[in-house]
Amino acid sequence: MKTVIKQKLIRAQIKVVKQAKLNQSNLKDTAKIKQYGTCLYSKLIGKEVHQDIEEEWAHIKKTIIVSADEVIQT
């Protein structure tokens, strides 16, 4: 006696996070790059220090994204 068992796997929905693309013509412009650097520096220099490393990295990531959106644009 022989039995065959077929099992179907449920396909899981995968959430895809789309990353914003930066304007490449602004990335080639040296004036925009310098402006981005000064904007990023001014935002990071005036921040308070967090005790939790996860909060610190989240703040740095947010600052980089906001500065890029302001200066380089998407």
C-alpha cells in the first residue's frame, strides 16, 4: 500500500520598499554636493546625543534622507 501526500505552500505577500532615487544631474554638480555636505554637517553637529544606539542610527539615517531631499531632490 502506498499513499501520496501533496501539500501546497501558501505564497506569502512580500512587502517591497521602494527607495527614492536621487536626481543624478544634481549629484554631478559640485556646488550641490558642497551644499549637501554643509546642510548635513549643520544638522548633525547641533543634535543631542542619545544613549540608545538604535535611536542614534535612526536619527542619523533620518537626517541623511531629509538633507538629500532638501538639496539633491528625488
